[in-house]
Amino acid sequence: MCHSKLLQDLFPAPLHLRIHNLVFGDTLTITLASARSGASCPDCQASSNHLHSRYYRTPQDLPCFGVPVKLQLLVRRFRCPKSRCPRRTFAERFPDLVAPYSRVTERLRTFIESIAVMIGAEPGARLLEKVGLRVSPDRILAVIGALPDDPLICPAVIGIDEFAFKRGHTYGTIIVNLENGTPVDVLPDRNADTVAAWLKAHPQVRIVARDRSKDFARAITRGVPEAVQVLDRWHVLKNLREALERQLGSRHNAISELLSGSGMIPPKPKRSRRERESQRTSLERRQERNARIRYLIG
């Protein structure tokens, strides 16, 4: 196979390159060089063929049939022909192949981005190793961090809740798009002023789901007074459970008598440790109050 056909198979996009050398082995080493006589200055766009020096770049590329590929890109440095240009010399660039100062080719970067977004850093590094690529999880995290942020589009229906940066010490507020279940923003604290300021900046909010926090209720009223405040599903079920427990607890004797009359043994109510401690604290408080009343009366 001729070099031009191999170059076309390896790099389908027109890169204006030629294969300078090719070595087969455990690693496929491809030495590439520009097929053009000169290059343009990236600052003044002046064309130059006045050679200054040469050097090699070795960006990592996708494997070929499971065999690692080592690229050796011969880069020429030219002198800029314009005396007023701030660049005295410049290196030719290959933007379709590899970005300036990058250590990976553009197609490998795109491939790593797809793996990183789908499965993350650690699993992505293990998967890439299976296909012949040794990429550290730290590099994958760097690729994720370099991805451009999507424009913030605030929906009309949001959910607000607090979360712990460090449990018991620092807390923040997360805002979620309830129309598709994706996060919208993260606030550095859970203060009502911070939440209200965020809501004032997004007046398109019409429905806000929240917990039973009075701070969030005040923040929503101040930020978007026309928005409808609803309780989130988890707290609706929690309120229902607590109301049902109170109703059944207040009629515990009647339920026990009814079960005893039918020959059934009433089950003993199961309480959590927190509930038992709360009950004991409440009992001690009542006993202390009763003792204080008896002391004052007598």
C-alpha cells in the first residue's frame, strides 16, 4: 500500500500532510510532515517560507486495529516577514489534527470526551486501556473540566433543597429542573438572601417545590412572589406518615380493645431510637413542669 493511500485511510480528513516515515512493530510509529511549502503567521496572517528551525511533536492518537499509534509530527518554525508583527518566529499549525500545545490529537480528544461523559474517569480509563489507550483518570478529568458549559436555561418548574458540602459544617442549595430532572445551579450556602437573589435573577420561575423550611418559603416569597410553592413528594409522604401515626397513636387504646375483643393480640408499636429518646425527653419535661407547679402551689 502506498503512503498516500495509507494516510487517507488513517486520516480521512484532508490534513495537507505527508508520511515522512513509517515503522511497524508493537507500536505503529508514523512520522508526518507538512505537504505545504510555507505557513501563515497566526497573528498577522502573513505567509512565510523562510525556515527558522524544526522540531518534533508526539501527540497521542487513536490505536490502529488495537495496535498503539505513535505520531511524530515534524513541525517547522518560520520567520514572520512583517517587521511590525509581535511574533518574530512562529510554528506551523495543524488545527484539524492537533490543537496548539495539546498532547492528544483532536479525534482522540473527542473520543475521550465521549467516554468521560458517558461513564466517568476511573471506568473510562479502564475501558480505554482495553482498546490500547493508556490514559490516566486525571487526564480524563481534565478533559471533562475543559468542556464548555451549557448555557443556563432556567425552567418554569424547579425544586429547591439543601445539601451538605461537609455534614454538620457547611451546606449549600441545589436547584433542579423538575421538568427533566437535571441540575440547574448550585448555591454556596442555604441562606434565604442567597436563594432570594437567585430567584430574582430568574423571574420566569412559576412553580417551586421545596421542603418544610421556613427560610426557603421566605426566600421564594421575596424572590418570585407570584410563584406557586408546593411541597415536594418526599415531604408530602412524610407529612402523611406523621399524621397517620398521630391519629393511630391517639386511638391506641381503642384499637387495642377492638383487637382484644376479637381475640387478636394487638402488636406493640415499634419506635425508632430517635422517637424513644424524643418521647423520654418529652416525659421528663412534663414531669419537671408538673413538679414545678406543685412546688409553686404548695
